[in-house]
Amino acid sequence: VIAGGGRYDNLVEQLGGKPTPALGFGSGVDRIIAAMEAQNVKFPNPPGVEVYLASVGDKGISRILELSYLLRRKGISAEIGLESRSLGSQMKTADKLGAKYVIMIGDDEIDKGVVTIRDMRDGQQETVDVQMVANILEDKLVY
């Protein structure tokens, strides 16, 4: 059984409402997945992380939250490093996640209105205006 349900005509009245005809059902995701697996349904691989946003310093957290929102609105997969960890540690996380690019932002970058974008494939870095980062990454991630 992957779903159950029925009529609930007396439920609204039992909860203090007027007598109301009703029906409903429920199912568990785990049971649906198990049923699909039993029928050999192939599941697609989840999309990988395209951009990892690393913050260094106190001011960076709010900026990476804003940037991640902008990137996701453009359909770019973005993961955020919110823990207070070293840049090196965050870069290791980005590498483990398979991120294609890392956006690095610290207090100095915020003061200057820029971010640093690192290409994780070749290690090249560029500093760009924070207002342009979403458009630049959108262009770089064209498939």
C-alpha cells in the first residue's frame, strides 16, 4: 500500500464546524520511491553545485545570502558556506561538492564593492563588480 484515504464526512463537525462532506488521502514519499524502484524507474542524478559562495569576515554572510538568491533566480545552482570556517576549509567543501566556481567575499571586497570568482577547474581567479557577478556567471555556465 502506498497511499490511503477515504471519506471524512463527520470530521469537520467533530472539530466544531458545520456538517461537511469531505474526502482525503495521504501517502509517504518513502513508499512511493520504494514502489517506483520495484518497477525499475530510473531516477535522474540531482544537479550538481555550480557555484559555492564562501564568506570571510563578518560582513560577508549577508552579502552571500543576497548573491545566492540572485544566482538561484537565474537558475544557477548555488551552495553557501555559512559556518565561520577558514577560506581553505570552505574551498575544500566546494571541491567536495564539485562546484565549478567559487565566489569569495570578505570585508575588503565588500568595502570595494567587488567579489572574487575562482574557476575550480583551472584555478584562475578574477575580481568583478558585485553588481555584475550574476550575469558573468550566467555567461560562464552556458552549456
